[in-house]
Amino acid sequence: TAPVTTGDLAAMKRRGDPIVMVTAYDHVTARVAESAGVDAVLVGDSAAMTVLGYPSTREIGVDELLVLTRAVRRGLVRPLLVGDLPYASYEASDAQALGTARRFVDAGCAAVKMEGAGPIADRARALVRAGIPVMGHVGLTPQASAGPEGYRVRGATADEVLGIRRDVDALVDAGCFAIVFEAIPAAVAALLVPAIPVPVIGIGAGPATDGQVLVFHDLVGLSEGRAPRFVKRYAALGPLMVDAVARYAAETRAREFPAPEHTYRIPAAELEAARV
Ligand code: KIV
Ligand code: NA
């Protein structure tokens, strides 16, 4: 099974085959994504909240996300691996963006993702020229939306839709191989996607995108608190895990664990000889 390439994703768009992407943050979640047969994996800066316990994605640093990226790389064979560039690690200049992106490529990423357009489209162009594939991200961009009122739908007015269209045009012109649409009305995605030449991966953007991405912890039911409207929980692993650890605790306190089958043995004669 050859690794998925950015060209494979473009071919999937041409054929009308939906692209499946999920986040992963460590070896376990990478193995799950691999075994489930997804097409692409994002080491999202959502790791800040899902696994590191920070209040927003702005808190995670490059070094922290690189530790997680290498763990994912060790667990992944076939899916395309995309690294998410953390807040304040790429926006300032082309040189900064290149330096950070190269570290993610060295950690095993086939591509990197950056949030926003405007000057970020220039950063994207610089990376593409340097041979690093870039995934764009428009609509709700969490790094720019820290604070509760910021996490809301984008493109719910004609002005905002035109802004998204301009951003997409700039990112496509810069050479992005794909673009994430986050928290955009389904009808807006349906309006824009047919004119976009690269794969559009949606999260909260309805069924008209070329693929979907979800946060691993959201879809398996491991994230705490109220989930956004666009999350579908396919399992409730959180309560299962709490139940397992609680039963272990109860059996340990009742001296029911460990049972004989969990213990090692020594021949009786050896034990006798050891008595002094
Ligand atoms: O960090 C992340 O998980 C993301 C996806 C939701 C697109 O950026
Ligand atoms: Na992200």
C-alpha cells in the first residue's frame, strides 16, 4: 500500500470520491486512523485542547506539536500526513514560515496547514515555491478566534461569503493543494466548491465539500464539554474508559485483582530452597 499523495487527493476530487481526514496526536490515534483506512491525517493544533489541556489552540508551541507529530509518524503508513503550523510560528515572514514548515517536514509531514489568507497566502506561496505542499484553512480559523464569541459560523452574510471567495482565490493562486472549510453554511460551500480547482475538506461545511475532517477526540467521544454543531459522535469512549479504570480501582480495593492468572509462579522446591 503506497502512501497517499497530494496528487491522489486531487484525483479523488476529479472522480468525485469523498476524501476522509481525521486528526491524530499520538501513536495510538495514528494506528486507529491507519487501521480505519482514512486517506489523510492532520496533526492538528487542536491537540492544544484535546490532549494538552490548554484553553485554546493559541497555547501550543512548535516543540510540543513536533513531539506529537513524530509519534503520529511512527504509527502511520498509508494516509497523507499533514502538520498544522501553530499560532505565531509562521505568520510574521516567509522566512519564519519556511523555518517552521521545514521542521514539520523533517518530522515526517508530507504537507503543512496554515490558517487564513491575506498575508498567509504569501506565506503559502513561499512554502509551495520551496517544495512544501500547503493546505489552506478558511471560514472559522480558531487561532484568530480564541475567546468564546469567536467560535461561530462564518459566511452567513453575503459580505462574508465574498470574503471567503477572495481568500480561497488567493490560496489557490498561491498553490495550495487543498483547503479546509470550517464552520461555513452548507449552501455556501455548495455555491463555492464547484469553482474551486483543488480539494475542499469540510468541517462544519456540509456535504458539498470534496471531503470531511473531524477531530479524533470529538468523533470517538473523548472530548469534554459541549461539542460544536458539526461534531458527530460515533462512539462514547470517555465513559467506557472511566468505567474500566473504576472497575480496576474497585477490584484492587476488594483484593480481587490481581487473580492467579495475572501472577507469576515459582516451582515449590525453589521457593523452599530460598527460605533461610
Ligand atoms: O487543529 C485541527 O484539528 C484542525 C481541523 C479541525 C481542521 O485544524
Ligand atoms: Na488547527
